[in-house]
Amino acid sequence: MISPQPVPDTAQTPAIPLSVHQLRFSVQVTEPIYFNEFKGSALRGALAGTLGNTFCPQWRAEETNPLHQSLCPVCQLLSLERTDETSGDIRRPYAVRPPLDSATRYAVGQSFEFDMLLIGDNLHLLPYLVLAVQGVGETSGIGRRGENHRRGHFTITSIDAVNPLSGEMQPLLTSQGRMVRQPAIPILHEHVMATVETMLPELEEGGNRLTVHMRTPLRLIQGGERVQDPRFFPLGKQSVLRVLDLSAQHGGGRPAVQLKRDIYPWIDQVTLVEDRTRWWDLKGYSGRLQRSQVMGGLMGAATYIAPDWRPLLPWLIWGSIVGVGKNIVKGCGVVGVGR
């Protein structure tokens, strides 16, 4: 196979004008919580319901007043709609990262953690997310109804900002505190590129074998059909498209990237060499669409080889931060990248 000649303007990843705040909520159960096997749907559904019922008077309206929608923080989080200026697919400015353990029942006194991503220039929405989590835990409840016909409840014990690329952690709220500090350790493109420079020599030492770990269901669509194997093309393409759309809609603008020129020649050189994935059939319910929703996706890991990972690795690392594929707001598409 003939490798394309690297051209500086096309082979180098442009600066991605995007920031992500990853917030870790630690909670303690005060009334037993019963989850289904995938906890992301319950978390997102409870948060969305509490946000809408508490802060948005037009939450259940069939048609929302455009002026209201442009001003309402809940609509900005949950109901962003396409306009003539919208670039790419609609991307929500937040996402849930559910607990990755296998537990479906949490007893009184037990603790667990989950993460929320706040994407782009949207720190003004942080108080609403925090109050929504508090409202879910203390008032509306979460999960399936128990023997007493009540949903589970919890209290927030701490909130931390985390940067998984730099290793930094910043306490925002402790058990002794009452005021939430503003996060100050966003995940930026400079952290992505520093990670790239660390990983590239390690990949070369390992024969340029790179493994993608699918920690929650990865649901990809290609040509209108779901992808049930870990072929690299849709994974690489959707990683790039999501970052481009998020930059356009919630960051500093869409980078000047042409897929056919800058991305596809490199994706075409990637070979799948080990498939350790399985398909997880999963169904949920969309309150926005008022119908059941298929959410199944790939789980496990897949290993790939490429002659040169440098043009693609930044996009894959960004994908590990912001998620890849469908239903990301509900916790799907959480991936990790490594050797």
C-alpha cells in the first residue's frame, strides 16, 4: 500500500478551539437505588426531568417560543435546535458519564460516582447542572421504584473538576462546604497534543498497535445502517465530525478541515488486527421524542495498526474526552485510547 506523502498543511492537526470541563459527582445513597443494567439512561432522564420541571416553564410545550429558547438555560442544554447558522449535526453542550461498575442496586450508605461534561463556552450553565443533580438526589429521585414504590435518593458528598489528560483535580465542593467553586482546569487542545507527543513513541515501540476500549455502548451509523463490527472508518470519521461540530457550535469556530483531503487518506491506512468486541442490545426511552429508543452498541476493545498515527491520534484522544457515536448525552460512546 502506498502511503500518502505528509503535507504540512494537511497532515498536521489544526488547533481545536474547544474546552471541556469534566465534573465528578460523588454521592451517598439515602434511599435504595435500583438501576437497570445501563445506568446512563436513568441519570440523564432524571437530570433532564428535574431541569425542565424546575427551571423551564415551557418544558412540555409542543412549540417553544424562539425568544424563550434563546434565553432559557434549560433549552440551551436540552433542546438546542438547528438554525441557518448551525454547522453539522446538533451537539448538546453536556454529556453524562455513568458509573462503569456492574452494580444495579445501591443500598443506603453506599457511595458511587458519575461524571458530567460541560462542553465549550457554557460555564454559565454549571449552577443549573449542580442544582439539577441535587434535586434528583434529594427530591425527584432516580432509578426504578422500589418495594415502597419510591425511587432512590442520594446526597452529594463532593464535586471535583478533573482533567484526565493532565492528571489535575480541583475540589469544587466538599462535604463541609456550601458554595460550589468555579472549575479552573478545563481540558484543552494543548493537553490533547501533549498526550499525543507522549503516546506516539510508545505506539512506535509497540509496532504502532493502538487499542480503542469501548467502555459504554458505541453506536455508529454508516450509510444509514448501524455498524456492528469495529471497522475503523466510521469510528475515525465520527470522532472527527463530533469535534468539528462541537467546536463550531460551542467553541471558537469550526476548524478548516476537509475530510476527503485531510482525514480519509489516513483513515484508509488503518487496519483492524484484533477484535475483542461484542454487541450489547440496549433499549431506552426518549422523553424528547416520546418513544422508546434503541441504544445498543459495541462493547469491549479493538486493536488497530497504522503506518503513522500522528494525523489521527489527536482526533481519537478528543473523542475519548467528548465521546463518539450516538446517545452520548445518555452516557453511550465512552471510549479510551491506548496501547
